[in-house]
Amino acid sequence: MIVYDRLWNTMKEKGISQYKLIKEYQFSQGQLDRLRKNVNVSTHTLDQLCRILHCKLEDIAEHVED
């Protein structure tokens, strides 16, 4: 299972709030909801986050055993 717990820490470290993602980067509220619930998101979404946060994929997502 892929979880996005690391995303929230990375956002905090980079000083980017959910509000800022939505308002300044036109990031979808629906995608944020999906990330919060650890459900499937597209690689495009993950790529966007990595570009916005200037980070690596492992800084926002992690595979954990069920």
C-alpha cells in the first residue's frame, strides 16, 4: 500500500500549506483529499508535487506492508 504521510511533513518543512497549493499552484482540492485518504493518485499528481516542493518521490510517498 502506498501512503502519503511523508507529504505533510515535507510540505511543512518547505513552508507550503494546503491552502497555498490550491490558491497559488492551482492544485486540486480533490487530489489533496485523495492524498489525505491514501487512495490512488496519478503519477502526474505526484510529479506536480515533486516539482512544487522541489523534492524526491520518497519525500512524499512510501510503500508499507498491509
